[in-house]
Amino acid sequence: MGGPLARAEPDLDYLHQVVRYLRSNGFTPILCVDEFEGLLHEETFDLRFFNRLRAIAQDRLVLVTASNDPLNEVISSALKTSPFFNISERLTLEPFSLQEAQTFVNTKSKEAHFSDQECELLLHYGQQTGTQQWQPARLQLAGSLLQGDKMLAEQEDPQYYQPEDADYRTNFEKRLEDKYQEMGL
């Protein structure tokens, strides 16, 4: 039983102790889980796990999840019940305004070392066609593709990344649209 490749169960007792410790010292513990629905594809994350996580959340662990579907639907479709139905609040991430998009681009572009021209491209490609709205996921995807192209040019082919070239821009826009559609957004 067990062996070197056996999976350890998540230690939720330890998490609960940490939550209580942090709370007693004036901190607000926050657990963030992106792509929450992915947990349901693992045997370890069963109804018992989610019930225990709910109990810890009721003991003032802030649980922030991100998923394409509401948390209750994600869990109840897999487990036929949802231990989170009365403790969760659904917040939908709305499109950014121009000012919010500019703030996002300026902040993330500093981290990525983007030039002013690249920031303009990011704003341009992150904008929903024909609107004054920028979907956060689209902006993030556009920035990720730009950064990936830059890295490829630096490491392998300096001719690959030419944001001033019309052909590059056309190709970039097609790749962005294709990937964005794959995301189902």
C-alpha cells in the first residue's frame, strides 16, 4: 500500500490550523484556486474534501475561485451536491473600461518589459471589436502571445517578432482570435 508514487491526501487539518493561527494574529487568509473545475478531475478531491474545505471556509478562510461556470454548478455536476451553495457569492468579471485597460496594460507591461509600441498593440488587440470594452482574459492572452513572440525572437529567430510589420500583425491577430475562441469566451 502506498509506495513512492502514492498520492498524498491534502492535509486540510493543517490548513485549518494555519487559518486559525492567521485569524488569531489579525490576518485574513485567502486561498485562490484558478480553474477550479480542474480539481474535480482528481480522485483526491472528493465530496469529503469539499465538505472539509467548506468547514474551513466557514471558519473564515476566504476562498476565491475562478472557473468558466458558477462554483455551485461545477461541483454539483460532478458530485451531485454542492457543499458551497450557501457560502459562495458569484462575481462576474466585467469588461474593462479604457481607463481600467490602460492601468492593466501599464502594470503588466512593466513586468513584461514592453515598449510603448507594445503597450499600444496590447490595448489595440485586447479591445473587443467595435466596442469601448476590453475583456481581461483577452488582454491577458494578447500580452502572453506578445511576450511569447518576443522570447522566441530573442532565443531562436530575430525575424519572428516584428510588430511593426503588417503581415506579422495579421498573423498575430489570427492567432489571438483562434486562441480566444478556444477559451470559449
